[in-house]
Amino acid sequence: MGNFDKTLGPVLIGIFVNTYLYGFVMFQFASYHNIRFNDPYWIKFPVGFLFVVDTFHSAVAIYLAWEFCVANYANPGALGVATWAYTFTPICTALIGFITHIFLGHRFFRLTKNKIAYFVTIVLSVLTFSLAMAAGIWALTNAISLNDILSSPPVYKSVVTSWLSLQTAQDAILAGSLGYSLSHCRPAFMAGESTNGRVLRGALQIGLFAFLFSLASLLGFLAGPSTSFYGMFAIPVGRVYSNVILDTLLSRKVIDSQTDEKPATRPTEDIWVPPAQTSSVSANSFSLHSIQVRTEVFSDAGRITPHSRTSNEFKVEKGEVV
């Protein structure tokens, strides 16, 4: 193995994954903007804020790759120099994660009307946000480099461990609670999808993939203190959080394709509680109770005496020459 396989390598992989997810999220942002849902500003403003933070963090991640691989090419000492671009990751994740946790918690509240669970979600979101901000600010003010992170100063290690542990626990609670609640309804946007599609989209919207990324970050930080494997998942987890919200908002577009409603008229209520799939009869359909057919045969040599024959579905009258 090379000298940087466990240090710089995982960070670069995390940047590559983050850049790919950023492109996917940007497509969702563009779709949401073009459809022009009639959402209130308390929904539109967080979406715009996510766009700004995602763009900024992804640009910072690319700058970090340039700093390590181009500006300091063949200069291993650069890993020991403090760079704000890497230590800014907890701050960006804190901002996006807080919005996503509140979003998922509010959706669970609208499904269950459980005020206690909603209050607990808000408290956990504030604590997770505070620990993540503390980790980022402490690293910035103390000029923590990549090598310093690998050596894990006791204070910094404690703060990061607490942040990742609480974030993982909250993601698991929200994913499990929402998964259980949504399993008792049949969302309309999943009506035309395959079984694998329903499972994939459901796992995405309840935050299951965000939980897996958070868990991988925590395990990487605890199991590999002398490596930067945790950065491979900690850098792109913010894009996964954004994807949870955007896919939920855009699911109304799928519902619209099955109805005559325009996207702008789709109620905001559908974000929190998806309308159940209903089976209805199209306005153009019709049912046949009976069909009466009368056949007349004309002849110059005789007269016509009609008689009828009835089947289970049809009543037929025929005219025969006598």
C-alpha cells in the first residue's frame, strides 16, 4: 500500500462521491424550481438555503482536492498544515442535518400527531447541531490539520465522537419511526412503481441512506483513528440529507402524473401525509348491462315475424322470413 492510502485516499474518494451526489441533487433543485410548486415560504426558504450550503460545501471540497493534489503535489508536509476547507465539513453538515431532522420529525408528527415524539426530535436535532458546530468551530480556531485529526486530540475526539454518535442515533430513530408509520399507508406516488422501486424510494425518504452514511462515519472514526476513512462518508452525507427532502417534495410530481391536477395546485399536505392510493373508474369508461339487437330481413315473397332470444348478457331480437 502507498503512503497516502489510508490518509489522503479516503478523503479523495469522499470528494468524488460528494461531487457525484451534488450533480444529482442539483437536478432535483432545478426540477423543484421549474415545477413551481405553490409551497409556503417556510418550505421554499429552507430549500433555497440547502442549495446555497450544498453548492458552497461541494466547491470547498473540490478546492480541498486541488490544494492537496495539485498545489502541494509531491509535498507530504501539506497534510500537516491546517486547512479550513477540511474542518469546515462539520459546520456544513450541521446546517443541512438540522433542517433535514426537523423536516423528518415534522413529517412523523403529521402522521402520528405524537407531540412528545416531536418534542424529543427537536431536542435531539438541537443537540446534534450544537455538537457538530462545536466540532467545526473548535477545529477552525485551533488550526487542526489532516494529520492532527488523525492523531485525534482528546478534546476534539470527544466532541466528534459525541456528534457522530448522536447523529447516527437520531437518524436511526427517525428512519425506524417513519418506516413504521408509512408502512400503514399506501402513498399514491408509489402506485406505478415496482417493488424494488417502492423499497428504494421509501428507504430514501425516511432517511435510511443518511443513517447508513452516518453509521459508516462513526465506525470509521472509532475503528480507524489513524486513518481518514470516516471522511469518505462524512463529506458527502450532507448531499444525502438534501436528497431526502427534495425527493419527498418532488414525489408530488409523480402524483400529478396520475391525476388531472397541475403541480402548482398540489396541496402542501401531501408532503407530510401522502394521499392513499385509490382505485377509481375513468370518466370515459362505461359498463354494459344489456345490448338489444334487432335484425330485420325484408323479402318480396313473405312477411317478417320477429322473435327474441335472451342470453346472460345480451337480448337479441331477430326477424325471420315465414
